[in-house]
Amino acid sequence: MPAGAPILSAAQMAAAEAACAARGIVPADLMERAAHAVAREAARFAAGRPILVLAGPGNNGGDAYGAACLLRAAGCDVRVAALGEPRAGAAAAMRARWAGPVTSLADAPPRPFVIDGLFGTGMSRAFDGEAAARLCEDAFILSIDLPSGIDADRGAALGDAIRADVTLALGSLKFAHVAGEAASRCGHVLLDPIGIDVSSSARTIARPRINPPAAAEHKYSRGLVCVIGGAMGGAARLAAAAAARGGAGYVVLASDDRRTPLDAIVHREPDARSDTIADVRTSALLIGPGLGRDAAARAACAQALASDLPLVLDGDALALISIAALAARRSPTILTPHGGEFDALFGAGDAPKIARTVAAARASGAVVIHKGADTVIADPEGNVIVANPPSWLSTAGTGDVLAGLVAARLAVTHAPMRAACEAVWLHQRAAGLAGAALVADDLPMHVPQAIAECR
Ligand SMILES: NC(=O)C1=CN([C@@H]2O[C@H](COP(=O)(O)OP(=O)(O)OC[C@H]3O[C@@H](n4cnc5c(N)ncnc54)[C@H](O)[C@@H]3O)[C@@H](O)[C@H]2O)[C@@H](O)CC1
Ligand SMILES: Nc1ncnc2c1ncn2[C@@H]1O[C@H](COP(=O)(O)OP(=O)(O)O)[C@@H](O)[C@H]1O
Ligand SMILES: [K+]
């Protein structure tokens, strides 16, 4: 996935295209550039294999006809199968340029390399993809802009969506390249801006820059993280270990369980929880992993919310707070809900995940890390960063590790959006280093290497 790249909705993409027209760059120019970009990548990936171009009725099909012409002119073995004919505009002009035969999808024999130009951002309703699926079954598939059959904003598959090996995004990434089910249908995502200027408040995550501590730093100035544990000691221990490996200068774990994951982590008795929450040296307070939901947990949460400390709320804590209480806070707050916790706190809805997360950040005044295979980080100003972490993270306790990393980065940076992005990047990188079939306990030990890569 291109790092730090803007992400647009289909409507925002259309507006950016329209703005090009105002500068004298008409749709036919953009389609010409798109066709060149597709032909270039197709020639590279096909590497001499016979090519079948699937062309749809809209501009995505126009890009496909344009690429077919260029590939044929370059000496490639190209055939075209179409679903509907472009009737007007740049796409019809590209269709007219193709002098070779055009068959229906049903009549086309399979070929080892497929350029999928059936539908892009204009996909509006489910399509019957049976014939396309037969042609794609054993082929390497390069999708133009999006795998055909995807809702560009929600990332939902509308009917028999295509599963690509490579997707070449045109102009900008769209929500579907990073969101929902679609993200896993795109394969390797490439981006060609084709000369369109885009700006967006949403971007893909990029490797952060993390400097070593300055010479004058000491353990308290480096950042003191306090983790408030509860019923399930293991979760708080995972979080504390991650905070320690995530660059905090000092980590305190207030928990019933006297075991700490590292000797460097200081244990406090749970009845000292209240003192811990009141400790003004604390740079970031983490509450929630393994907290439980009993009266003591509720009281600890209320005290944490009422304090002026920078706060990270995860797991059980998210069930013990209200949006109003969050909005009343003046100090930085970061929430780390998974999908279920998010819906319980902010309500479920049909809008795309990015929009729902921005609305939650605005309503709560907090930075929200809405976790999952498409992790959306939003701040109350509407800035959004999206990450697609490795799916091996779908195992118990990895969220506790993330919460510890968030607390550490908040303690060090004092900047909640930056802290959230650093933590999510370090978490996904640590997962990559831990590799297949990781368990949550494996992650903290890989965080120092991930940090070392951020210089
Ligand atoms: N972003 C940009 O600036 C550029 C975009 N271009 C291409 O234009 C594409 C968007 O083009 P369009 O807006 O024409 O949309 P599409 O080409 O994605 O498809 C829209 C067409 O498909 C039809 N359609 C939608 N759902 C259908 C279904 N289920 N069954 C049958 N027909 C269906 C629509 O009625 C319409 O005719 C992009 O994805 C990209 O490939 C390029 O041409 C160049 C520049
Ligand atoms: N399929 C997936 N692909 C990528 N990341 C995932 C997937 N499922 C879960 N994750 C990540 O794993 C972590 C799980 O957090 P959470 O659900 O809170 O687990 P726990 O409470 O057990 O620690 C989150 O960072 C989430 O983004
Ligand atoms: K496509």
C-alpha cells in the first residue's frame, strides 16, 4: 500500500477530476494518462503472457480500451472481451480506437493475464460476475482503479466482485482500497496520480520518525506511564510490557496481581490505584485492559476521566464511560475501540467506517483508534489515518499491547494524534517482525526493532 497517500471518496475524486477540467485538462487527457499507466504496469506484470482485457461500459472500460491499444501497438498479444459498450465521451472515443475484435465475456476463452476494466468508482449496483469469474479463475489479474464490483466508498463487494493480484489506483486511493472487505480484494495496491492534484484529510499510515531521547532526558521526563489493572491481570501486564518497550521512561502497573512482566516495571497495590491516578508525574494513564466492570472498575474509570492526566481508554473502560464525560475533558484522550466496542459507545451505522470514526472523534473530543483489518485513526479536527495491519493480529491480547504502545507514545510525545499513529505503526510493524501465528506476548519484544526503523 502506498504510504502517506491521500484517500478520497468517489465524489471527492469526481470533484478533483472536475477541477482538472477548469485547468484545461479534459477527461480525454486523463483517460490517455490512465491508459498509459495501465499499459505500463500490464506489460511489466504480464511479462510476455497473452493478455485478455475485460472492458466495461463506463470510463473504467475506456481506460481498458486505451491500454489494449497501447499494448497491441507495443507488440503484446491482446484480446478484448466487453460487457456493454461505452456510448459517449472519452470512453466511446477510446472504444473507437480499438480496431481488433471484441467478444462477449461469455464467449471469451480464458487467458493467463487479465486486465480488469469492467467497473471502477461508478459501480452502483450488484453485478452478475459469473462470466468474469470464469475468466479470472486461473489468471493473474490487474484491476484498473478498483477490483470490479466494489462500492468505492464502503468497500463492500456488490455481488461477485473480482479478486485482484494487483490494483492500479488512478488519481488517488479511494476508501475501498483501504476499507472493509474490498481492501483484501485489491491485492498489491499501486497508485498513479496521472497528474491530478488531490488533497484530502484522510491518508494511509506512513512510518513515523522517532528520535532517540535527548541527552538531558531522565526516566521521568522520558514519560511515566501508569497502567491501571483489574480483574484480568494478564491484559494489564501485556499493556505494561508494551509501554515499557514502546519508549516510556518509567512504567507503573497498579494491579491485584503482583507479577510484573519485566523487573523494570514497578508494581503498585490496587488500593493505591487512587494515588496512582492522582500522581501528577504521570505523563499518560492507561485504563481498561483486563479492568473488569465491577464497582471498583467503575470508580477507577470515573476518577481517571475526572483527572487532568492524558488518558488512554481501552477494553472494559470503554463500556464504563459516556460521550458527554469524554467531551467534558480538557486533557488529551485516546480511545482504542474494536468494532463492537465502537458500536456500543457511539452507535452502529451505515456510513463508511472513516466517516463514523470522524464523527465519534468530533463528538467525544478524543482521538479514536477504531481497530480492525482497516484501522481508522481520527482526531476531532477531522484528520484521518488508515492502516491495514497484518491479519495475524487477530488473536487475543494484541489490543492490550496496542493500548500499552499508545500510552507510551502519548507519554513521550504529548500529542494524541501523533501518538496514536506512531503506536499503530509500531504495532503493525512488530506484528510483521513477529510473523505468522504470533501471540500477543511475542509483540513487545519486537517493538524496539520497529522503533529503530523509525529514525
Ligand atoms: N479518477 C480519475 O480522475 C479518472 C478516472 N478514470 C476512470 O473512470 C472510472 C470511473 O468511471 P465511471 O464513472 O464511468 O464509472 P465505471 O466505469 O466504474 O462504471 C460506470 C458504468 O457502469 C454502469 N454500471 C454500474 N453498475 C453496473 C452493474 N451492476 N451492471 C452493469 N452496469 C453497471 C453504470 O451505469 C455506468 O455506465 C474510474 O474508476 C477510472 O477507472 C479514468 O478514465 C481517468 C481519470
Ligand atoms: N483481521 C485482522 N487484520 C488485521 N488486524 C486485526 C485483525 N483483527 C484484529 N486486528 C488487530 O488486532 C488487535 C485486536 O484488538 P482487540 O480486539 O482489542 O483484542 P484484545 O482485546 O484481545 O487485545 C487490534 O489492533 C486490531 O486492529
Ligand atoms: K476495475
